[in-house]
Amino acid sequence: MMFWDQPVLGIETSCDETAAAVVVGRQVLSNVIASQVDIHAKWGGVIPEVAARQHVESILPVIQEALTQARIVRPAAISVTDRPGLVGALSVGVSAAKALAKVWGIPMVGVHHLEGHLLSPWGDPDLRQEIDFPLLSLIVSGGHTELVMSGQPGEYQHLGGTIDDAAGEAFDKGARLLGLGYPGGKAIQNAAESGDPKRYDLPRALPDDPHNFSFSGLKTAVLRLVQIHGSNLNINDAAASLQAAIVDVLVKKTVATAELFNLKTVCLVGGVSANKPLRTQLDAECIRRGISLFVPPFDLCTDNAAMIALAGSFRINRGETTSFDVEPKPNAPLPGMIEAR
């Protein structure tokens, strides 16, 4: 069994979501999120100082709500995101976890935010088959676009990733250029539903590299569209063309890497995995190649505490805990990362 069979409280405050959840094994008993999207929308992106202050206000009510929904008075352990992320935001969650673990006399484990995403497919209540190793995971979010191979649970090998901007950042900045608001992923998807994805020819970078991505040129191309066409630009067609350029590259490189390493299991995780065309097209390509695809439900795609609780449950089940002198880190490699062969 990969996960501990006792209640684990997860706490996530790495960016702009204050979240708490309770899991037992891989069963999610509660998953509460206090979003700051409306607060940061006026600036078109996350303001770190504002995010930290909001976490301070929300953390205890969110934790209490997660415990109440799970009908748990005191968990058996606490899992908290301690890396990577905004240091001020991380500090709120880590401080709360330390205080509660000391008061309750229970162990605490600090986990890597990306390992939470990597383990999020196991939280799917509709999961009907085993997720077999080795597997390839595409982590795609506002800050990350990575291809990671797992030979076994807890062992990770970085195969490739973005050399500049992440796919989620391309969605956000593209939406801002098109006047569609924040967060960009959902805004682009909504506008694209009535658009023509072939209307504007946008670039697909690094076509001969099966593992690595680049989205900075795509953002520049959207800016030029806006500058050239001005008020004559069809916003829906531009959104559809932008979304197609991002999704096309993500799908092609993921299946190419899976085939190159003869991997028959693929997981799609991270905030951008909530994008419906990405899920649909990657699923179709995996079916064509006899590859099993696993994607977490929408509430486990974006930043949430259930995935952090799962990562903590996994680590505690391996006998790991974290001392109370741990400090949050803005950057850190995945635990168990091995060099690419």
C-alpha cells in the first residue's frame, strides 16, 4: 500500500490558495480551498505580500472546516507544503502546521508541492484500475511545464521541461494581451469555444526536440497579433489559436517522450490539466498508442491540500517525518530525483 491508513491533515499555502484537506489512505474525506483569485484579478497576477496576508486571515477557518467536513477532531499527522513557492505564503502554512503538530502531539511532514501534483491522480474517487509504474507525468501549471518519469513510487527522473516560460504563464499573459482577464487559462478556454483555432498561425517552438518546451515566442506572437490587427482582431479566434498552439505542443511532446521511453502509463497533472481540450486530445492520442492516461478530477488539478495530504500520507507510510526547525524554501528539487540517463 502506497499510503498511510490513518487520517492526515494536509495544508497548502504555496501561492494564492489557502487550502486544507483530510485523507485516509488515498480516500479524500475533505478538500477545502479559500481562493484569492478575485483579489489578485485587479492586478492581473499574484501579489506575494497580499497573498501572505490573506493566508493569515484564512488559514485557521479553512483548517477547521476541513476537519469538520471530515468529521475528524484530531488527525494522526500533518502534511504541509514547505517547498517550492512564495516564501511568505509558505511560511503561513508551515507555521500553522508546526503549531498544531506540537499542540496535538502528532508528527509533521513537509512535502514538495510538485510531488503533491504527481500523486494527485491517486485521489480520484473513480479510479478503477491500478496506476502502473514506470510512468510519465506531464506537470503543467502557471509555474511549471515538466516531463517527469517515475520508475517506482517516490523516484523521479526529469526528462525535459520548458526552457523559458511555463504553459500556464502563456495562457495568463495571452489572456491579458487579448483583454480576457485573470486567471488566463479559464478565460482563454471560454473564449476559444466559439473561435476558429486555425484563424491565426501561431508558432510551435522546438519541433525537433521531443522533451523540451518553449512558450516565450508564442507570447510575443500574440502581442504582434494585437499590434498588427488592433480592433480588427477576432478575440475568440485568437484565443482558440493560442490554446491550440499550447495544447498541440503539450500533447505531441508528451506522447513522443512516452513512446521513446516505451512507457505505457501517462499522468497529466497541474493546474493546466483542467483544460478540457488538453485532456481530450491527450486522451485520444494515448488511446491510439495503447497508453493508459490518468488525469485527476478538476478539484485536484489546481493547487489544493488533498494532493498535499496524499504526498504526506505517502511519505509518512515510508517512515518519514520532518523536524520542527524546517524552514520554507522558494526553490527545491523533487525528493528522490535521479539524474537522467
